[in-house]
Amino acid sequence: MSDKAVKEFKSLSVAFIVAMTIRWLLFEAYVIPSGSMLPSLLINDHIFVNKFVYGIRVPFTKKYIVEFNDPQRGEVIIFRYPENESIFFVKRLIGVPGDKIEYKDGELFVNGEQVPQEPAKDSWDYDLVTEAALQADKDMFHHYKETLGDHSYSTLVNKIYSPTGAGPLTVPENSYFVMGDNRNNSRDSRFWMYLPKENIIGRASMVWLTCEEKLSFIPFLCDPTTIRWSRMGYFIK
């Protein structure tokens, strides 16, 4: 092998190791495939997930080497779906261990207190929702601003059909209760109950790329003519 080939091989090896280390320790990219988190996250949002915030794991396992922070109410998290761990879900964390949760008639209660909810005055994120079916029936939805913990975010509730309720229930140890912001169109803890802590991958941090459509001939790439430029660099609430 020539000196040039050796140098190229070493460079590629270093780049591969650095990339894998970043993916293992710090950040990983995911794509939002569904509308369960509308209007906070849109279909085809490409997001970075902070994997370091909760701790460092043994590579390719769920076991933590060291833990830093516990997941908090109101955070948007990525996790392995408990009923099929080959699938990744993104939802908002509603209840932590020991919390008493109830969701009824479109209203959320945590530890006996209603989570503050008011009609959203700033419709910026809602107006960005361009999913055809939702835009066509926009008047059928209540658009709320909800505040949970240190996080304020938007939710959608259908005016005609009440979303599926839950509780009252108490979140067990080492488990969490999660919900989608699109309350009528999200398969979450209301259906499959609690999320084990070990299934959490990280916290959603930023939209780095987003588009209306993907390329028909390369379905994992955005169509550059449909990029949502105003949403680039959006920090997830």
C-alpha cells in the first residue's frame, strides 16, 4: 500500500471514529415522520437530538456509565417505542415518576392542578403547518398555548371530537408519561401507558433542515424546492 493510500485510510478512519463518537456521546439526527407533534414539530422536520444531556451510555446498550440530569416535564424527547424497540418515537414528557396524571375533555392535570392553557395569540408555528388535510380543516381545531414546568408550547385539540383521555393514574418509578402535542392524533402513553426510563435516547434540540416534500427518486432527501427556510435553526420548545 502506498504512503498516499495509507494517509487516506488513516484520515477516513479518524473521521469515522470522530463521527461515531459524536453520534454515541453527543448528538444524533432524526426525521419527523408523522403529525403527532403538530404544530410544534412538522412532518419532514430534520432534528438534532441531544444524547449527552441525560448521561453517557455504554455503546449499543441502554446502560448508563454516568447520569447527569433526569428528564423534566415539558421536554420533547426521542425514545424507543416500548412495544417495538426498533421504532423511534418523539413525544412531549408530561409526567415524571410519582406524578399523578389525568387528561380529560382536552384538559391536562398534573398532581391535581390543571396545566395552564390559553388560546394561542402567536400563530407563527401554527401557520407553518402546511399538511393539506389540517390546513383544509383549520377551523376545526383549537390552538392552545400550554405551559408545563419551564416549557411553553402549542397544542392542537379537535373542536368536534374529544381526544382520548387518561387517568387518573400515578407514574411508577423509573417510568414516564408522554403525549403528542396533536392531542387527537398521537399514539402515546394514553394507549400504551408508561415509558421506561431506559428507552429514552435524548432530548430534541433543534430543527436543522425541514421541507414539504422529499425527492421521489431519493426518498430520504429533501426536495430543495420545498425547503421551509424560515424554520431552519428553530430551537424546539
